[in-house]
Amino acid sequence: MKYGLSLLVVVAIASADVKSNGDLVRVPFTRRTGVPTGLQCRWLTMSSQPLIDVGNVQYYGVVMIGSPPRPFNVLFDTGSCDFWIPSSRCSTCGSQHSYDSKQSSTYVPDGTPFHINYLKGQSSGYLSKDAVTWCGLHLQKVTFGEVTSEAQNDGTFFDGIVGMGLGATTSNTRPLFQQFWDQGLLPDNVFSFYLQSRSGTATGELVLGGIDPSHYTGPIVYAPVDPILSAQLGGTWTISVDSIGFAGLMFQGASAPVVVDTGTSLIGIPFAENDKYLSSIFSGINPNDAQRGGVVSVACPSLASLPDFQISVAGTMLPLSPADYVIDRRWDPLSNQYRCALGMFLMPAPYRIWLIGDVWAIRYYSVYDVGRRRVGFAPVSVHYSWIPVILGSVLGLVTVVSISFCIWNHYRRSDRQSGADYVRLYEKCTGSDLFCYYASLVRFVLPFVFPDTAATQKDAGRRAIPI
């Protein structure tokens, strides 16, 4: 389900070298402050292509279409099944890349019209067939939608969508992931998402054909797919959980169907429950914010005053703390209080389902087991990089050595030829002189620059430089 609320939406496409570790292929990306970070794509085979993340709220990747292959940024969406990209004939799409069948030697015309409805609009066009390359693996004559009209472009930066749901597409074909599995290109009929943690420096990845144990802690708990609701909702990953809601007021079993949707940025609260339910938990709900489809904002003296959001799966409670689901907190001078924007929105009528998107997936590693029709969750492992620490230490050492050399060179060219002269000069420093500041920085290096420094400082008095 394409339902992305535009939050910090700025695009940066990272390039990377493919690195192999055993039977896994890792594609490293560089985090850049203030812009999107990378989401890695990995097969459990020796082929890979990079995936990109935008703003920590929409994760998309690159597929290559045609001959010669051309790249398209596509949203990997477990809330839908169809695969479509914008046509060069589309004047309303506003995407970065468009598909021109005239530029591909492997294009096969189809021409069957198609229409796809999402929560925020409709895409329409006709079907086409062409060669597709995904993570270095190839398929010929893949059917996809060539969009010629898109009702709404709300600031998203991906070109199209690769549906990773369970059902058939509007063209009555298998979803793209299933087509790769059918051709024996994957070791297992499973894929998994690790999205970027807010507190870590790792960038995340999509694993096709299995899971990566290094990205989660503890056991994976699984919830079965509800086959009836899944079919009614177009082949979505609709699961049955024990309970869901906020601590102290949970919805149980059959009254709490959950759609796990990587194409949605936030958490959707059911239409039947939203206003009354939220008012019983939070104070100061702004009725102007809490409209159908709007982000929920509430009064929050502190994050600690807000309850945990929780989902119980297979007897295990999976909490989401306020620090995880609050996307903004600031002082409101009109109401004279702090207000928090929650990473949640109110589902429009008539939807009576919970929708858990990337706000949830950032905290929990998610496994989509197609063969066993189940979804698994486990707390993510936060990976930290020591590279900035090492680089900072090296830079600091180079700085100290450089300053020491400058001081040594200064005295070598002057009448002061000894460390004793240097110490006596330092005793006269007032502390505001820039030279004195530098002198204090290199006090541990002086014995190596001037061998007589240590002996001189022994009798230099209270202003002597400590060694």
C-alpha cells in the first residue's frame, strides 16, 4: 500500500563496491548527515545490487529494465503485489526516470490496460514485457505496468513500485520476487528487511532468499498470515497477532488484524478505533491534526509521559517506546506546552485494520516467509562504526605532532635553543595568548622535542608544564 507521508524527504543515491563474506554479498553505503542513507540489498548467492533509503521513512532500491539495462528506483512494498514503473508517455508522474520501450531491444508489447488503487490515489496505464535485472540476476519477458497516468505525486522520490505481497498482480502474474524463486534463483522462499536504526550507523539491507542473524537479537517470533483477510486485501501480509495497542489498552485477537507494510512510513490506526481510542490514552489531541489520514499530534510534557506501543506475537510482547514512535517534539507557544507528532496516522474509512510500516520496522527485523505463510519479528541489532573514532584519533595525533614541529622549528631559528627557555616562556603566559594555548596542547610531547624540558620543569614552580 503506497502511503508515504513526506517526512525529511531528500534523496541521495549512494554508490558502493560489492563485498563478499562467505555466501553473503554485502553492499556498503555511506551515511551522510541530513540526507537519506543506504539500504543494502543481498541475495544469499553471489549476486547483488544496491538499494537506497530515503529519509529513514521510505526504503527503495534499484532494478534494471530493458536492453541495454536502465536503472529505476522502486519502492519495495509488502503491502501490494504489482510491479510498475513510469512510462515516458506519462506527463503527471514527476519521477526521475521513465521507461521508453523504443530504447530497449528486448521489449515485447502487451498493451493490456491496468488500474491500481492505493490509499492516496490511482495509477493506470498498460502492460509491457521486458528483461529485468535485480541484484545481478536476470529474467526475460517480465510483465510490468507501464504507468501513463498517476493521480497524485506527494513528494516521493522513487520511480515505481515492486510489490512483494502474496497475491497475484493485476495482470494475473506472480509478484517479481516469486518469479525469481520460481526460476530457482534463490535458496529459500524467504526475504527479510533490516531498516536503519535511528541510533546506529549501519544503513540496513534487504535480504532475498533468507535472513541475516547478525541483524537481530534473541529468537524470531512468528505470526501466521490470515488467508481470508490477506485475499480480501489484495494479497497483503495480513497477520493474526495476540493483541495490539498501547500499554494499558490493547485490542485482542480477531479484533486486531495487522497488515505489515514496508510501503508505508508510519503506523496506521483503524478507522473504527481512532478518535475515541486515542482520546482515552493521550491528552491534548489536536482535532485539526487528527483527521482521516493525518499525522497524530498530542500533548507531551516529556517522552516518559507517553505509553509504549505494543504488539504481542506468539506470547511475546514486542514494545515500541515513545522514543521510537515520536517523530517530532517541540514547544507550542499557542497552547503553552510541548507537543509530540507521533509516527502514526488515522486510517481513512472504511479500513478496520492496523497498518505497521517503517516506524515499526526500524525497531524490529522482519522476516517474510512465503512458503510457510508467516511473518517473523526480532529486535534489531544496532551496529556502530569505529571508523569515525579511529579517523578522529589519527587526526588529533597528526595535529599535535604538527604543532610540536612548528614550535620546535620556531625555537630552532630563534635565540632560545632549549626546552628550559620554552618552559620559562610558558610561565609568563596569561592563558589568552594563542601560542600559550598551543603550548599547553603539546606539553606531553615536549620531552621528546627538548630533552632538557623534564629536568627544567622539575624546578620550574607552579606554572611548569606537567609531564
